[in-house]
Amino acid sequence: ETRSFAWLEDRIAWLERNTGLVSETLPIEAARQIQLIRGQLLEECRLRYQVDMNRVLVDSDDVRQRVIALERWLREAVVPEVVRAHVAIQ
């Protein structure tokens, strides 16, 4: 983004030096460059968001798998022991 702004400043300076119709062309050129910079920033944000969302999805899937494993262990190992203890108490 810094390079884009530097390029825009250089382009504006060039237009000011080489064009007699700066007041007519400069706003159009600046608007075009600002729109290009905006598009690049949006794309960069989208890519960062996508990377972060992929991490979240992987992490949440890992947590879900751990919860399923814990639930299975509770049913297979803990519940029978609780039932045995309950029967022994009665």
C-alpha cells in the first residue's frame, strides 16, 4: 500500500510538471489510482481473513474431535464404573 501511495504521488508530480490541463486530468487520474489502491487493500484483507478463518475452522474441528473422544471415553469407561458403584452401594 505504501508503494501504491508513493507511485500515486510520483504520478501526480509528473502530471503537474508535464500537463497544462492538470485541473482537468488530475482528479480523474487520482480517482482511478485511489480506486486501484482500494481494490488492492480489499484483496489483501480478504486473503488475511481467509487465512484466519481457515485456522479457526481447523481449530474448531480439532476441538470438536476432542469433545467427541471425551464423550466416548465417558460412555465407555466412566459410566460403567458409576453404575457398578451405584449397584454396590444398594
